[in-house]
Amino acid sequence: MPLVRRALALAVVLGLLVAPQGARSGPIAVAVGEQANGFACRCSISDDGRYVVFESEATNLVPNDTNDERDVFVRDRQEGRTVRVSVSSTGEQSNGFSHAAQITGDGRYVAFSSGGSNLVPGDANGYGDVFVYDLASGETERVSLIGGAEMDGSASLEDISSDGRYVLFSAYYGTAAGGCPWNGPCYYVHDRSTHETFSIGTPAAVDYDVYSIHAYSIADDGNRIMMTITEDDPDYYIDELHGPRRTYRYNRVTEALVLLPRHVTEYGDIGSPGVSRDGRYVAYTTYHVFSDWEDKVGHIYDFDAAEDEEIALDSAGVALPGYSDHVALSADAKSVAFRYTTQVVDLPIEVPAGVYVRDRESGELAWLTEPFDGVTDREGFLVTDICISGDGRYVGFSHRADNLLPSDTNGFTDVFLYDRTTGTREIVSLADSPDQPTPAPTPLPTAAPGEVIVDDADPGFSAVHVQDPWQVWSGLDAPHYGASHRYNRENGAGGDVATWRFDVPSSGLYDVYAWWWATENRPTDAPYTIHHLTGEATVRVNQQADGGQWNLLGRYPFSGEGAVSVSDAATTGRNLAADAVRLVRAGDLPSSTATPVTPTKT
């Protein structure tokens, strides 16, 4: 998209970003485990979100991690357990670097690359190989084999089918096979059911000289593969760019070759095309080969409908003014997650960088990396990779920031998981906790007889804005009531209003309370307005203090419907909080107008 178009879209975008919605008030999940003492990255999620695989150089995630190498781990979120899977079938830790892991949809198999020579018997080639670990049996299998023989060059994992049958890998397979017919590695598909390995050659339909081929991903049928082919054109050489690059969906069995229409032939490229399980969709990124960021835009292409769309769209279908990459697509292609950055484009800080997910059916766009202190990642570089579960409910990502959760104090890149149903975020790159089983969710305090509680996720809550859209914060260990709270970044003239509406169980006097998460940058004069039986009253409170508890606003008369609201008409601070309100019956209605009591906290 031209830079002018992106800049013009800014005004529309700011008003149409949709924050992720938290679930209705309910139990709060708690993640148990010591933080990693080294960085973690490269996530992959099982379909149900229970298992998350990642790689890490930390030494405290499992006992006896003494190999001083990067390892591959799986976090069982249900049991609060972390296991290392870059091990042999007898549990021996790898004596080499392990990385690039992916987990199957059912959470049973983990494929990974490793330079370890002790993971399977007979590994004597002296090169890195591709392995599959079975979480059910504890067996480790080497799959980078041809005819049962090991490679005489280094092999790396590219992809694994969701059922674990097919593994796509690359290898610098040299003298034994006469080398590759092009520059760079050759590509292979290993069938774990038949134990056969098939070489991917130059497609028959290619009518030009090939400089190199790169295969990225494979559909569940084991046949359709996304690949990019670089033409060998001596007249094209510029800074080691040997020719135009074209991206295809290739069927290795039928030889069908379908060109991705948005391929760029003039010094352009397509990055990491990931094919959907059924082979219908591909998610990819376009960019200019002589720039890391300029015009880097994520796309989804539907091969059946022959339709292409940008992924970084707001809820009105307007393209975001920055750049997008690290695209992850759910199994049904209904949800797409991506990294958004404002690098290069001179945009206001109000356009936040980070991880987003978009529902392609409803058009809703959600920002998943909302910091609890309001200090955003301006350029997007803190996000290093993104993954999504098959059903699109869970989005994982690696992030270097320490302000996504208050409990993140280790100073390293961590792997996070966002649950789109509950609106909660957690760190999953945690140490194994065999003596600390995952605790039962802590239930919220419920309303007693004669009480009314309305949370920001309840039907009685609403928020409107004129100046600044309300955002949702749903950090797991934040002291909000329920799963989330709303906040409004900047003070204004009172047009940005959050309202809690309710019906009291019986006419009478009620003590009205408000709950907020106190931080040092909140307003000290946040205006709460109580809409009661005989009129309305406004009370200003200090949201920098007394957080995580019920604070008394006053005693007022109610009969039937009532409401409490808070607006951006504060004069100090920013990030006005709107979380929950509570009414407790204090007595019968007096014969005259009630006099509000002085606000205190309780």
C-alpha cells in the first residue's frame, strides 16, 4: 500500500480498533511455575490450547538441564507441567543445539531440528537432523532419512502436517545424491506411516532456469506445498539477487503448479507462505528485497475463490497505516494473527504496535499486547514470532517487553499465550512444577442478597467515546475485578464515558462502591456520577490509590433502574480505569431526599 494511503487511513483507524473482549466475570486462571532464567521463543500450539511448544536457553525449566544448549520444551497448561522433548527415547539430553519446533494439532507429536548426535542410535553423520518426539510414548524418531540412510549434510525442519504423518524438511544432501540441482538446500517430504522420503524436484511446468527453490509449508494431504522459486537470470543480478522470485502452490504428486498472483517480479519477495491444512488458503508477507520494513504487508490468498486480501484491516475494513508480518492462520482460516509495526512510517504513538488477531468473518480486530503501564512498543520489534491454535481461540507470541504482566520480572524474552474467549494472558515459558499442581481457579466474590455487582464484561456495562477509544486490559495477575477492566488513555471534555446500568432488588438506600486498579499514572480526580432516584451526584476519586478493593462513593436512594458512570473529564493523570461497581442495601427510603455520605474505602 502506498505510504500516502496509509497516512490518510490513520484517522479512521484510530476510531475503529477493537480491543479484545474478556469473558463474563468468572474464575481467573493462575499459571504456576518459576520464570525462565534465559530467553524463550518460537511457539507452536495444539488445537485445544493445552500444549505449547517453545525453545529456550534457560537451565531451570526442568531438572538436570546441564547441556548448555538451547532445548525444546512443551508446556502442559492444564497440569502446569513443563517437559523437555529434545531428548533421546531414554531421556538423555541433547548434546547439540535444538530449535524450530512444531507441535501437531492433537498435541501428541513435536517435530524439531537438532544438532545433537545422541538422540537416536546410529547418528554418525556429524550434521544436524530432524526429529519427531512422541509425547505419549516418549520415543524420539529421526525422520531426515532417505531409504533409511542418514543424510550426508545438515537437515532442518520446515513443517509438519497437523496429524503428524508428513514432515517437510530441507537438507544439504551432497555427495550421496550428487548434490541439489540448484543453489541451496534440497527439500524432502517424509511419510512417517510408510517410512518413505520423497525428494521435491523442479516442477515440470517451470520453463526457466532455476537458481534456487525454498519450500515453506505443507498441507495435511502431504502433497500440496508452498514454495518460492528464484529464476537464474544473468541480466537481473543486483546485490546477489539472481532473478525474479515467484511463489507457487505445488502438488508434488500431480505436478500441478499454481502461481500466487501477488508475486513480485521487480525486486520484490514473498516471505514465509504458510498453507492452510486443506491447502485452500495461504498466509504470506510481501516486501521489497532491499528493505527490511518498507511496504511489508501481510496477506491471505484463497486459491478456490482466487481472492487476495490484506490482513491488517480495522473493524471497518480499512487498512492499518503501518506494516504487518509474522502471519499465523487458524485451521479454518477464519482467524489470522500478525505482528503490526509502525517502523518507517511517521505515525503518532496512539497507533500501537504489537500482536493483533482479526476475525475474518466479523471483521473484529483485537490488540493482544496491551501493556499494563501504558508504555507501548513503538516499533513492534519486541515481538519475535507468533502462533495460533487450530480453532483460533489461542494466540501465542514471543515478546521481549516486561510490562505485559506485572509478574514478568526475569528480564528475558518470554512466550505468552492469549485466550480470546476469556480475555486472559499468561506466560507459558515457565519451569516445571511437579510439587505445585495448577491451583483451582479462584472464584470471584459474588453478590450477597441485597447486593448488585456489575463488571465491565457484564451486559449492563457500556462504553462510548468521542475522543479516545476505550481499551481492555486482561492481565492474569492484575488486581482488577473479574477477567478484565477498561481504560481510557487521555483526559478530555467528558465525551468518553463508561456506564454501569442495573436494577436494584428492592427500593431503598444503597451504598455505592467502585473498584479500580490503581497505578501511578491514573487520574487523581476521576469523576464518578451516580444516577439515583432523585437525581445525580458526582464524586471525584484518586485512582492512584486504594486499588484492588471496593471503594465507597456514597449512599443514595434507588428504586428500579439506576446507573453509575465515569468519564474522561479528569484534570490530572491518564489511563482512566473503569472496572466494576457494587451496590449494598443500607436501609429503607427516607421520607425526604437522602444525603450522600462522605466517600471512604472499605
